[in-house]
Amino acid sequence: MDKDSLRREAARQGEYYSGKVREEYDTFFSSAWWDFVRRETARWMLSQCARLLPADSTPWDLLDVGCGIGFTAFEMARRGAERVRRITGLDASAEALALAETRRATLDQRDAQRLQFLQGNFFDHQGGPYHAVYMNEVYEHLPSAQAVFEKAGELVRPGGLLLISTPNRDRLSNRVRALFGRAPVLLDPIHIMEYSLRELRAAPGGWTVQALTGRQIADEDAAGMLLSLGIGRLRALVAPAARTIACNRVSHVLGAAAPAFSTDLFAAYRRETQ
């Protein structure tokens, strides 16, 4: 896919989310469920950096692609302590970044200093080199997996990481749909492509898979299973109970134990040194 096509799609996605940023800001920072997801996401990303980057590495420079309102970046800055030198949040939406800057001003000064936010397109970004580039629920919005890895190869230093959290196309609800002869559905209609465990396991040239696991069996997937079978009227009864289970580590234990069925997948790729 050529650069102009990549830019146009990025602009389309950015415009779509610019219309939703206030709604997301009000939801993501006032919900116990999303607070749990944010903490768990940051914990996993940082643990992969600690496990896979050289122990004598300089403090990390990280790139948060599609950072939006700073959903993960704030928690990464808080948890990173002395291991993180700088987290650069990159997003196409000026509205999202304005909200991110507003929230950055409320952080502890030391945490706030680790963060910077830039408006721009991932495929045009010229920063780095970064110890790790991470994408939290962004990979599925990008039109070419090959182009993602090629660009990441320009931004990540040799031996550095590309960390991805993305919906599992073969999650529980889609597997149930398949049993009834129904096609899989996207978790969000704006998604371009959702990936399976097998597809994420196939690293392109120049990269090696370092970790691949399930993230969670989430309440929205349980509710989505009911909706996909045409019995959505039960959602009001099932979703609260499912959320009680999902809003703790049980959800993540289940996702890690059965990644092929999980709602989301986590992948860590290392850029080869040669």
C-alpha cells in the first residue's frame, strides 16, 4: 500500500475518533473497569520491556502510537519510574491531544515530565530511535500490517520491541457465531482488520516473536455472544455479572490460559540486530 493511501486512511480514522474523544475521556477515566484495563495494559507493556530489553539498557524511550487521550501513557509514566526516560504519545487527533495535555497537568511533576504528546501520522513520524514502540488497540485500525512493521523497523533500535494489544478475531463470541454458520463480526465497525493468534504468530522478516498471549475474556464479549445469537434482550441480565468477573485478574488468567478464545491478544516482537 502506498504512502498516500496510508495517510488518507489515518486521516479518516483520526477524524472519526475526534468526534468521540470527549465521550471516551469521560468514560475511560471514570470507570472501574477501564481503570483496571489501563493498569493491566501498562503492567504488561512495562513487564515485556523489563524482560526483553538488555538489563544494562539506558532508560527507555517509548512511542505510544495512537495514544488518543493518553489512556495508557499516563499509567506507563506512573509505573515506569526510573526505567522510563520519555514516553512520546503520537496521535492524529488534535482534540484528543488537547485532553491528554489537560490531564498531564494533573500528574505528579516527575511523571508529567516523562510524557510528551505530538500530533501526527505514524507512517510519517521521524522520531526515535525508540527502545519500544507500542500500540494499544491501534493495530486493527491500520490498513497494512506489512507497512506497520516496516515503519516500526525505522523507529525501533536494533534489539528493540514492537508491542501490540489488539482484538482477537477468533474470540469467544465469533467462535459461537461460527457454530451457527454465521460470519465473524468486528469488535468495532471502524476496525479495518482483526487478527487471529495464528496470524500474529507469523512475524515478518527482520522481527521475531518474543511473547504472544491472551489478554482477557471480557464482559462485552459475553454480551456480544448473546447479541450475535439474536438474544440481546438477555444482555441486561448477563453483562453486569460478566463484568464482575471480568473486572479482576480472573479475566486475564482465563485469557492467558486460553489465548485462542480471548477477547484481545498481546504480542511482543523484537527487531533483529542484523
